[in-house]
Amino acid sequence: MAIRLGDKAPNFSAESTDGHIDFYDWKGDSWVLLFSHPKDFTPVCTTELGAVAGLKPEFDKRGVKIIGISVDPLDSHQGWAQDIEDVTGNALSFPLLADPDHKIAEAFDMIHPNELATLTVRTVFVIAPDNTVKLTLTYPASTGRNWQEILRAIDSIQLTANHSVSTPSDWKPGEHVIAAPTFSDEEAEAKFGPLDKKKDYLRFVSQPG
Ligand code: BEZ
């Protein structure tokens, strides 16, 4: 069963490169980036894991814990960690879950058998402090992900969780955002400052907060 936006992320427990993990206990009330890769000791995956490890300070700044997963066993993850560091210069800085019995992969619908028979595809889940799923992405094995885009999406998700605004196409932090349509012009102006009104339903304002 696919996990959809707004669903509760299921709990699980598994071995990881940082020891045994009960997901809800480990997560606490943090944001989480949970992502799968197809297979250890493969080229695109090596570049991706190193890239995420290098961006850990950016995820930390946003209060986001990182956790990776594939269907490989723990000893494979442990052996591969050195390759990731050799190739990218970044040591693995977050737990990598071992899921050889596909328990987690099935709970999160990470195996798409018509694409890759028994391996996890490249999924991403951003999970909120209350355990609801706020973003899902699925990429094929041949396409490495753009983690800057995922950080950008997290910035939008966290901003819009706290303020009655949405973010336009290609928005970046600091750029104008869109006032919620529920506010009158007067209410929006009182809340956010001057409006740049393109249409009745599209009113840009400065980023709050
Ligand atoms: C890769 O990381 O390059 C890869 C992994 C699994 C299947 C195909 C490519």
C-alpha cells in the first residue's frame, strides 16, 4: 500500500550502521529525511550517499535527522562506508538501515517490481515532527537525486507549516511568497506588509519569519 501525503509514517525497528533503531524512538519529535537507494557498491548510490553525508550540516540547521535504507545486509553497508568516504571525501554521518527481509521497503512501498525486481528504487520521504509524511519523491536507479532541491522543498514545507503562505514555482528562501487566499487584501497587508497583487488570487508578500 503506497504511503500518501498526510499519512502517518509507519514505525519499524531494524539494524543500522549506528546500531539497533526503533524508528519512532530514534526520530522523537524531529523532522526526518528517510531515503532509499537500490544497492550498496554501485556507482550512483555511492555519489548520492556521499553527497547527503556532506550536506548533513544543512539538514541539522533545519532540525532534520537523516536516515538511509536499502535491502542490503548490515555487513554490506559497513563495508561500503569506506568506499563512500574514499570517493566523496564525506564519511557516512547518519544511520543506514539494513532491510534484507524487505520489511521496511514494503511498508513504505519502496520496491517497484516493474522497474527493479527486488531492489528499492530511489525514494524520499520528508516526515514531520508529528510523524505525518509531508513529501514523497521516487526516482529511477539511473538518476541521482538533487539534494539541494530537497533542502529547498524542506525550507518551503517548514515555512508554510508555520505561516499562512505558500511558495511559488522555483522559490528560494528570502524570495517573495504568496499570501493565503483566505485573507482579504487588508488582512494580508496587516499581516505581511505591502502586497504585490498580480490577480485577486495571487498576491506576493515578503517572506514572514
Ligand atoms: C547505481 O547506483 O548506479 C545503480 C544501482 C542499482 C541499479 C542501477 C544503478
